[in-house]
Amino acid sequence: MDFAAFHLPTRAELNPELSQVSAVIEAAGVMSIVVAAVVATIAFLHGGLTSGDWQSALRRYRANLGRGILLGLELLVAADIIGTVAVTPSLHNLAVLGLIVLIRTFLSFSLEVEIEGRWPWAREDAKREQL
């Protein structure tokens, strides 16, 4: 086997591909939020119209919508990481990435609390109460 012919691509050679990967993941994040909003709205309307219990349908709607937003945020964070760290690493870009991740983490945490109706560290207490 001739290892001299083996060539690892340089960062400059990978940048266009990594930029495309980042853009695809970003588009998937946006699409997951849009699809979740449409599906959650249809489920909300169907649930409210068939059961007449709009309060319960609204709780499920908010939970379903929140889950879709959480999934989209995770994909958007992944795209930001790839776009910032892999494509254009600099101290300024890393600081911007850190701020973006901090804001999106706060949003994810807030949505999680909204969906579950309790703090994440109270998960064990909720399991014991169900027993």
C-alpha cells in the first residue's frame, strides 16, 4: 500500500463542503420548526373539534410545538458549531458562537420547563408522585 499517495484535505479544501453541510443542517432546523408548527396546529384543531376539550387540546398543542422548536434549536446549534468552529475559526467567531449557544440553551431550558411544567431537577419527584 502506498501511503505517499494518501492525502488528507486541508481546511481550505474542506471549507466549501463544511459550509454546505452547515447550511443543510440549518435548513433542516428551520424546516423541523415549520413542520412541527403545522402538524401541531392540525393536531390542535382536530383534537379540539373532535373532543370539544379545547383546554386539553391547547396543552397538547403547546407541548407539541415546544418539542418541535427544541428539535429545531438543536439542529441550528449544530449548524452554528460547524459553521463557526470548522469553517471560520477565530476568537471573535467563537465568542459569537458562545453567545448564540448561551441564548439558545436558555431558550431550550425555558421551553423544557414550559413543556414539562416543572424544573428539570424535579423529574425524580414527579416520578415518585406518579407511583
